[in-house]
Amino acid sequence: MTQYKYILEEKELPTHWYNIIADMKTPPPPYRHPVTLQPMKPEDLVPVFPQALIEQEASRERWIEIPDEVRDVLKMWRPSPLYRAARWEKALDTPAKIYYKWEGVSPPGSHKPNTAVAQAYYAKQEGLEGFATETGAGQWGSALCFATQLFGLKCKVFMVAISYHQKPYRRIAMETWGGDVVPSPSSETKAGRDILAVDPETSGSLGIAISEAIEYAVTHDGFKYSLGSVVNFVLLHQTVIGLEARKQMEMAGDYPDILIGCAGGGSNAAGLIYPFLRDKLIGEKPNLRAIFVESAACPSMTRGIYAYDWGDTAKTGPVAKMHTVGHGFIPAPVHAGGLRYHGMAPSICRLLEDGIVEARAYHQNQVFDAALSFAQAEGFIVAPETAHAIRAVYDEAMACKESGESKVILFNCSGHGHFDLAAYDAYHRWELPDYEFEEEKIQKALAELPQVAE
């Protein structure tokens, strides 16, 4: 009989997060101050983040202990199951062995609470009143509202306008968990008002929403800013995914040849990939492949450049060296709202520059083709973001079919698509557009990058 899933007990939940910076030969360069462009010091981040998170951001320790209070909340749904996609393998007629970590079991339905819970805990420990944040498709906003509610904190969410209107049920979920949600750009911040004055009909972007959230946080006593991807401490918190998966792959008697995850800022992909990638960095698995998959509508890794850029449109957040299409770039309104960020996690970008990991980009219809195939075999209807990872898995499985090789593929199935059925409906009706990427738009945005002397 085929074993379809591998389950860990609660006592096997990881006790420490893994910090990949400790094993990188060339760590990402330091952040730069948004005004002076000089290297930032940890104290420069105090107005923005809780102190404990600043310390984790700067840490070079390999293992960082997970507080008992955080682990206790994570046990509400963790450890999450690992599945063998045996039915999909059969449907694809591939010799590849496909496994996926299913993060849709969390209350908000994605991987995002893994860091939201940790951030809410540290905010409570610091005596804060609440967080301000941005969200694209609503997965992150939902997760933070869920987490802040558990710790008795407030949550102000600036939701990218196109997603606010495309995904009303995610807004309702956030409000059910006590969140105050507004479409971004909004009239509640100077950053939002300035952008609306130029383009009242803008669909918004994560860069704009970040600007609004940071402005709100630094102008409201008791609030600080929270974000769900890109920075080191967020990717750190997500490594519970890969650490669990390592144990589960041992239970299955396999080790991945190829690791895959979708990437908007990079947190869920890094969360699965980094604990395995350590084996490659220390020389034990030199042939291990890791693929980060992005949207062709916002292709920072595949068509952007590796340079310093502001993390937000209004230039208020730290300047990071990353693959970017420019902080002023407004992506097309694809349904994968979580993949519409102009940059990528600096640690992923450094690994990409060093040739340690790979990047790939797909259009909407390609990913929904694969998501449909997956749903009809495995049953799970996944988020549009997750569908990008599934497309890469599909292509790798087909490559195995052509070559006859039986490679082991592991991917992060980062969230369910129950609130994204309008996107599936558009796909079924042949009404899902594949937006042509406009080269002149990216060149215009890249012309506005900061001039940083290195």
C-alpha cells in the first residue's frame, strides 16, 4: 500500500529556527539608511521593529531558540503534514517522486502564521499596542490579524487595492480576527494621498502598501511595523517548515534532488529550502537544486537587476541590495497578489548571484494549467501563488518523464485557494489574461534606483 502522508507528533515541533546567514560564504550586504544611504546600524531600526526582531535580523548565530509561548501557539496546527503526491505522479506518468509540505492547515490557510505568531509574541513582550502592515493577496494580513488577536494586540492592514477588491473574503477574515483593513493607496497616509493625487485609479502595489504601513507605524504611539517576507528574521521563522520536512523525508526514506517554492518576497520558499540548502553550503549535497519561482508580471529575479533599492515606493524603509525591478514599478493586476513585490529577500538574491539557487518565472495561465492538474489528482485547490511552484514541479516531473530519471522533488504547498476561486473561475471561462511585460516600464523604474557607493 502507498503511504500518502507523513505525520510528526507535537513533541517533534522544532525547538530552534535555522539561520542560513551563519553558513553563507558571502552573506548579503548590510541595509542602507533610506535618506543618507549609509550602512544602517541596528538602532536605526528601533522606530520600525520590536527590539527582539532587530536582534534576530542582525544575528549570525546558526540556531535561535523558539520561545515556549510561540511553540505552544504553533502547535494549534504544527507540525504540518508532508504528502507523497502519488496520485499526481500517476496522472503525469512520471518516474519522479513528488512530495509536498502542506501549509494550508493553519487557521488562516497558509504558511504566514509561522512568523506572524513569533512577531506578535515579541511585540507583546515589548509592551506594544499593535502592528501596522501591508498585504497583497491577503494571506499575510490574515495571518497577522489572527496572531495579534491571540496576543491581545491591534492590527492595521493596508491591503493592495486590486486584491482588496478581488478578494473580499480575505478582508472579511481579517476583520473577523479584529483587523482594521483599508485599500492601498488610501487617504489615511501622506504616502497614499500623494499617489492617489497622481493616479486615482491605480491598482496599487506592495511597495505602496509598505510605505503606508511604515508611515502609520512611526506616527502612531504604541505601534510598530510588521512584514511577512523579505527580511532575515521572517525567513528565519519560516524554517520550521523545512526542519519538519527533513524529519518527514527521513520517515519516507528519501532525500530531495530538487526543492521548489513560489517567491514573492521569498519567505515560504526559503522556509522549506534553507534547512536542506545547508547541506549544499557545507559540501554534503553539492548537486542539490533549489528553484525559486516568481510571477512573469513582476520578475525581479529573472529580469530585474542586482542592486540597492528602497523596499517601498515612498522610500521610507531600509535600502537593501536585492534583485529588483524598481521600487516605483507597478505590476499588472495578476491574481497572485503575493508575488507582486518589486524585490526579493536579500539572502535569496545573494545565493542566486553566487549560483547556489535558481530562479524561474511563469505567466498566469501556465500556473493555473498545472494547479488544475494537481487539484484533480491530489484534491487540494491551491492559492495562485502556490500554483507557480506547482508549475515548476510539473515541468521538472515532465523532464524526468522525458529522460527516464526518477528524481525526488519536494515543494512547499504554501496555502489553499479557497478565497481565490474567482481566479479559477476566470481561468475556466478563458478570461484570465497573460499580461505582456512592458520593458520600458521596468527601465523607467530602474532608472530611479539609489546611487549607492560600495
